[in-house]
Amino acid sequence: MSKKIKKLVGGKRLNRSYGGDAFIVVILTIFGLFFVYPLVFAINNAFKPLNEIFLFPPKLFVQRPTLNNFQDLFILMSKSWVTFSRYIFNTVFITVIGTAGLIIVASMGAFVVSKYRFPGSKIFFQGVIITLMFSTYVTAIPNYLVMAGLGWVDTYLSVIIPAFAMPMGFFLLRQFIDTIPDTLLEAAKVDGAKEFRIFIYIILPMIKPAWLTVMIFSVQNLWNARASVFIYSEQLKTLPYALGQIAAAGIARTGVAAAVTLFVMIVPLVMFIFAQSNVLQTMASSGIKE
């Protein structure tokens, strides 16, 4: 028996040695360390005293951990005429409502485009794909003109409603729904289930990995959204905007800026850690059809 690993894939026998597997593991480990380095550096920076932050050459790990950066951050926020809890409420409210609306709207739209044929369905989906090529900076002016025309400037709606129309979310959900067999939906219809019941009890549970992935992307975008273009009232501003103003005050607040960086990225990071398996499953299934 050969020492090589033999696999049969699509009628073709593929051989790969243990040395090849070891080489792949080494390469993936190197790239993994390369990508995780900024994250580890940011976490350690938040707990460094100022003399370690300005140390050259900089050290990756903190030598004398301290909470002074976080204490200074909360002291500065407590002196603001808008309370810290108000900034948190604004950010959480926008993130929760915007994400929930995106999942509902995108899931329903993806279900219709994927499983029903109507005039213009293919053109509509192609239009969604085309929008993936445009940066948010390109659509910033048209978005502002639309929000101003609707009278939504300086309101929560100017940030929440555009979040419902994230093209990437619609694309991933539609591609995932394509993997659901049509025979399953036909069997449900034979049993007397209507479209809405099929969507709630069959489609949504089966595309859970997809909408969890979309939820992560949406939370990341909305949690970090400063929304300074659409929201002017200080009482409606988000937490990242307030923290960014504090961190931009100069070199004396470098430690506070490090704490701000950790504070802003912790929520998307935790969500990704708990749902990373769903993200991988969604990406692996997004191009597969029945």
C-alpha cells in the first residue's frame, strides 16, 4: 500500500503526500499569524500605559497592563452633555432595527427571485449584482438626495432604511435559497401550505447559516457607522462618532484612542467568533445549485 493519501473525486484519483499536507498547514499557519497580528496588537495596545504605547521599537505584548485608558475614556464621556448611555442606545437601536429589517426584506426578496419566475426577474438580479461593484462613496450623494427628498435627514430612518438594501445580503441569501430543492416546496404546497407559511417554516430555518452571515456583515457596518452625513443632532449621534471625536483630540489621548479601537471592534468580533462556522458554510454553498 502506498503511503500517499488516495482520494476518489469525480471519478479521478488524486494523490497527496503527507509532506504536501504539512506544507499546506505551515502556509496556512503563517498567513493566520499574519492576519491575527493586528488584532493582537490592538488588544494589547488598549491595556498599555502611555510610556509603552510610545516605546520604539513597539512591543506586541503589554508589559504592565493598566485600565487607565478605559478610565480616561469613561471620564471624558461622562463630561459630555449627551450621556454615554444615549450614544449606546442610538447605536444599538440603529444596529438592531437595521439588521432585523435587512434579514426580513432580503430574505423575502431572495425567496421570490430564486423560486418564482416573473417578467424581469433575471434583469432585477443582474441589477443587484451590478450594484456590488459600486463603493458606498459613489452612492453617497444620491443617497443623501433621496433621504433629503423624503425628509429623513437628521432622523434614525436615514441610516436604518438604506441598511435594508444591502446588495451583498440579498446576493448571499438568494444563492443559498437556490440550493433548496424545488420538490421540497412543491411537497409543502401539496400539503396545503401557503407561500408565507413556506417562507417562515421552511425557507428561514434552512437558510439560517446565510442570514446569520448577513447579520454579521450588517452589524459590522451599522455598529461602526458614524452616520455624520445624515445625522446632525448630537442626541441622535452614534457611539463610534462620539468615540472618534475623543480619539481625534491629539497625541495626549493616544491611550484613549487605543481603548476606543478595542471598544468599537469588540461587538463585531464576538459575533464573528460565535458564528464563523455559518459564514464558512454560506460562502461554500453560495455558488452551488441543485
